[in-house]
Amino acid sequence: DGLKKSAFSREYSEIARQRALLMTLSEDIALPLLQIKSSLELLRAQDYAKSAARLHVHESNLSIDSGLQLVEAYKLLLGSDDYAKLPAEPLAVGAVMDDIAHKLTAYAKQYNTTIEVSVQHKLAPVLAHQPSLNSALEVLSTSIIRAQSAQTEKKSYHLVLGAHRSPDYTIAAGVFSNVHGLSDRTLRAARGLVGKARQPLPAVPAGAAAGVLVADMLCTAMWQPLRAAAHHNLPGLVTMLPASKQLQFV
């Protein structure tokens, strides 16, 4: 009886946690949908220039892509309970980051943000589940792009996808920027508040929290949760990945 109650309690807690995360996710997805609605309303204007119409269609597509990225990451997270069965493989983290930077260039431009990939020379390949790593870094980058532009008003912003060796021979891979309020303490608090608070990550502006939380959970399932770190003195969030025993990539 006691075991059944304990199992039920754990299951109920997990359902509550997922419901709370889904609530945060739905609020974050609402933002790109509102952007699309605004663009469509502008397109209805009869005197709207064709060039401006094309621009708003392009921006709407970027907003749709952003929302879909978050949904796909969440779907991946829901399947990550059985992570032990997911195939981990040696990956060149620089190549993963190059792909993400290329994919997000147009989205970042919307927020006057440039993306740089900075990977330590002759970094060993990491051992990871590629879809999870891709998705985690992608939604984290998207969230940081939005958070950075919302926190401070500047003409331009910069975001770095970076990776470097750590003293314990693991590899730190993550996203670095000038976003304030993302520390180990706030991340720990956010993990404890998922399922209990509507906005478990108040340091991040509305519309950007779900990506950070989903990325953190994907990284936790994969190897280690996100943690605060710096790359060339630029603060950010990283996950620690085991180095593959294969030969280093040159």
C-alpha cells in the first residue's frame, strides 16, 4: 500500500511538473503567434507596399519556425525518460554549433543580433545524442536572443555559441551573451519552482523562459544540467559533455 502511494505521488508530481512546463511553453509560443497576427493585420492594408509585405511574410515565417523549434524540443523532452536507449555518438561540437548558427542567422537578425561560433582548437569530439544536443542548444540560443534584446536597448547585440575543455576533462558547450540574471542559483530556484510557480525563471523576460527550461531538462537527461560559465570572459549557460574516446578532430 505504502509503495503504491509513493509511486502514485511521484507520478502525480511529474504530471504537475509537466503541466507547469507546458503552461510556460504555451505562453512562450503565444508570442510568435501574436507577431504573426500583427503582420497579417498590416498585410490587410490596401496601400501596403509589396516590399514591406514580403518582409512581414519573412518575419512571420521566422516566428513560426521559432515556435515549432520549441514544440519539437518539448516533444523530444517527453521522450527523454528512456534516454538510456537513445543512441549517443561521437560528435564534433563545432559542426553542431555551425549548423545552429547558420539556421538561426535570419532569426537573430530580426533582433539585431550577430551569432559567432567559438570552439577551442583541437577540441575532442563529445559523446551525445545528436537530436537532443541540437535541440537544446537551438532553443537555448533562441531564448537568449530574445532575452538579450528585451533586457537592454542597444543598436546591436552579440551571441556566442562556444565550447572549451574544462579542468575535469569534460567539454563545456553552451550559449554566451550579456543576458543578466542567469546564474546557478536562479537555475536551481527555477527547477524547484517548475510545477509551483507560473513564471519559475523571473530573471528571463516573458517569451524566453520555456526555451531555457526545456534546454536545461534535455541537458539533464543527456548528461548534466545547464550551469553558469564564461567563455572568453563572456557569461553564459553550458552543459558539460563527456569527451569521446575516439581520436580528436583536427
